[in-house]
Amino acid sequence: MKAKIFNQKLIGSLKRRRDIIIKKFSLKYKNGKFEFLRIASKQILKQDKIILITAGFHGDEKAGSLSILEYANKIIDYAHKKGLKIIIYPLINPSGFEKNTRYNIDKDHGEVGNSDFIRYELKDGKIIDDLGAGKDFKKWYWSSDKKFKHRMPRETQLVHKLLKKEPLKQISAIIDLHQNPANSWRGPYTYQYAFENKNFLKNIAKKISKILPIIKNEMMDAEYYGTGVKTDNNGFIVRHDGCIADLFYRINKYSVTVETTTSTPIDKAMLVNLTWIIEIINLINSK
């Protein structure tokens, strides 16, 4: 599907709503120009709690963005019914989505991929982007901090710019929707990346397991990590890899990155994503 068609269909499905604002931004690459959407509740007051949903960092992982396309109205309705506000970046890497490539049309993945949001300063002063399962560190920074001069893809630069204008203190949770493109892992399965607060998410994982089997206690491919990472008994991987979910964990929010295998039927993958979103909304609402 062309990114333009995706955006048109999504905007069309939301055109009758009066409780959201859709903003369009331009991503200009060497090899093309693409549109980036931000969808948000129309009125976000200072006391409101917000859920942030991101999808489509990697263009060959389509299930997340397609979940938003399918269920956007249902998700917004449910968040608003529960008294929450919502911000959605439905297709972060539109050129990769259109070309079915992991990274953008310029094949630019920056220094460590396009979900690049944190740099960690270790106690010895060394700066790294990946703490693994969790090392001690002195301080964390936005990876876009000018002092680092790190090169990032255009879509990542835009997300940094937008996030810094969002009411970050009010964002109570982020759900980052992905899909494992490395292999089919023997069939339809799901698992998730989370952090030290994953105990709050175990009950949600149990509900997910009724939709799709969870990969438990297994080594998974991890792309640029260089080594595999292992799921626990609830299908969680703890990895402080500097991604957007890691960023929001560092500002004390619920954070989860949802993965489904590529051999998962798209309707099942979308249902897993929707269930995570609904249950995280319920979790925020209960606090």
C-alpha cells in the first residue's frame, strides 16, 4: 500500500470526528517526499492523562500501522470514554512502509537505527546507546542533544521535534507497535519488550496469551544488538536500547513495545495490538 493511500484512508475514517485534530508534516528525502500524520485529542487540559501510540518505525513491520487504520475510531472512543486523551503517530516511516523496507527510502538508519531516542552516560563518562538488560549509569540524555551531534534519519528527527512539544509530563503510557521481520519463529506468536515495571503488565500478557501464543523463555533475534535477547516466562524482554519506549520509561511512564511474528495472520496481530492498547488504557484509568 502506498503511504499516501494509507493516510487518505485513515483521515477518511476519522473525517466525521470533532474530538480530534489531525496535523500533517512533510518528510523530505533525497529520493522522495512523504506525509507524516499526528492524530490527537482536540482539547488536552493540564490535568489530563494521555496515552501515546506509535507505529511504523520499521517499514517492513506493517501490523502496527494497519492496526491503527483498522481500529482508530474504536481506540479513540475508548480512551475518551475512560477520561483519557490520546496522541497517535500512526506511520512514522511512511517511505519504508511504501517500499516495504525496514528503513526509509534513502536507506538511512542513522547511527543505531531509526528508533533512536536516548544516550546513556556511564559512570566512567562513556556515552552509549544500549544498556542491555540494565547497567548502572550516571545520566541519560535525549539522543538529539546538540552536544552529541548524532546523525538520525529524517523521520526520527521529526519525532524528536514533535515529542519535545508534547505535554510529556501528562503522557502516562506509551505503546510502540512493531512486528518481528527477522523470521517467522516457527509460526504465529507474540512477545513484548518492557522494563523493570513489567510486573504491572503481567495480567495484560495473560489476556494476550488467549489470543495468540506468547514466546516464553526463548532467545530472539535482535537485529543490531549483535546478540540474541531472551524472553521471560511471560514473554517479556527487558532491554534498555535507547528506543522511544525506553525514553518514556526514563520519565517514569508505562512503556511496552509489542511484537508479533510475521507468520501471524494480520487479523490476529491487529487484535493483539488492539488488546494491548485497550488494557493499557484500563491500567492508566485505574491509577
